[in-house]
Amino acid sequence: MEFKNVKLPEGINVSAHSPLADFFILSAGILAGFAALAAGLLFFGAALARHAPVSWENALVAALFENQESAVDSRTAETTGELQTLADRLSAHIDLPEGLVVTVHYWDDAQINAFATLGGHIFIARGLLERMPNENALAMVMSHEIAHVAHRDPAAALGGVLLLQLLLAVTLDSAPTSLERLITGPNALLLSGFSRETERQADKIGLHAVAALYGHVAEAGRIFEVFLEQPEPPKLLSTHPLSRDRIDGIAALARTEGWALDGPRTPLAPALADPPAAAR
């Protein structure tokens, strides 16, 4: 038997695509796989945390909030007290998990914002209070945040974020954000990026509470009218329902449930109508 060195055809080891195209295809595949893994971790972490015992959630944040209001001045304490009173009145009309109690904190910040975090803690910013014309408008914001607490949305968000941080720490060798920074003060906004469906559900639960407390839902859409004053992202790119859609949704639900869209407005308590600011 005779062996011969056969000349290989030209270009046998050359890809049909350019090296640059191969690089982009490979990179896209890696990024898609990473994105799928991240989405899976967010979903799994959220589902796991939402069904964790409330006692775990309370224990997790007890030390962080223990001294939160210990050094406030009398005006801030009065404002916080009025916010807590309104929250208690609304909570009576919302089915909270056993052991989860709503605690409101006044946040001296110019942002038009409010958010819920772990353990039933809710932050209301000074900037939001300054734009509220009456208690009815504020009640819708408050009941919306209480609804997030009732549905364990902050716990679910934290569960997903923690698993995602673990992935980033392993793959990118990055230091995870501390738990205290994640769930207290302005940093808690990291956990407030709930989905469109979650936001719609919170609007619905909150509106039920407002209707039960006042007998009508006048001013319930006022906060979204405030947001309409600012440019909003295209609907396809927004994680939240657009403000106009939420206003229309409130009116539609009120008609379905037979709630009056108009009624007597309740004035804000003085401590809420003129909230304290450190810069004043």
C-alpha cells in the first residue's frame, strides 16, 4: 500500500464568514445566554422571596430601621405622624399579610416620589407632598404603596436583585451593593422598578381602599397628571404603564365598580400641606 501526501484544497480552514462577523455572532450568543440566565435568576429569586415568611422580612430590616426616626425634629415628627395616620386608615381596607405592618417615613427630598420597601416601610418625599392638592390625591399614592407591601413586591424585587448580584459577583468579580444601601433611603429606589402588571394591580388595590375610605375616587389620578407634565418614554420602552393609561384605567375601574368619580375633597392636615425642609 502506497501512502501519498495529498495537497489540501485551498481555503479549507477559512470560515465562510469574516472573522469580525464570527466575533459578533459569538458575542451575541454569549450576551443572549447571559441575559436569559439573568432573567431566570430574577424570576426565581422573586418567586422565592414573595413566599418567604413575613417574620424573616421583618427580622431582616428591624435593625436597619430601629433608629430611623430617633433624631427627627418636632415638625418632621408631626408630618410623619399625619402620614402614619392616613396609612393606618387606608390599611384597614387592604388585606395585609399577617404580621406585616405598614410604617411610613417622611423623606426630606425634592423628588416627586414615594416607594415601598421591605418590612412594610414606605417613604413619602417632600417633593410629592408639595404637589398634593388635598388628602384624597395623597391617599391614592399612599394606598398604591401599601398595595405593593400587601403583595410582597419589595421582597420579590430584593430576591431577584440579590440573585442577579450573585451572578455579577461571580462573572465580573464585582462587589455587591450592601443590604442596607439597597433597602433604606434613596437607594431603595433600586427595588421599586416593578413591572407594568404589578403597577396595575397596585393601582387597582389602592383604588379599592380609596373608594372604601371616602366613598368616591375623586383626585385619584392627580399624581399621574403631575407626571404628565414631564416627558415620558415610549410605551414599548417603559417598565411602568404610562400616566395617561393609568388615568384612563382608574376611570374605567371606577365605572365598572360603580364608584363616584367626584365627591368632597378632604384638605391636607397642616403638617402635610407645609412639609418641613432642612434647607428652609
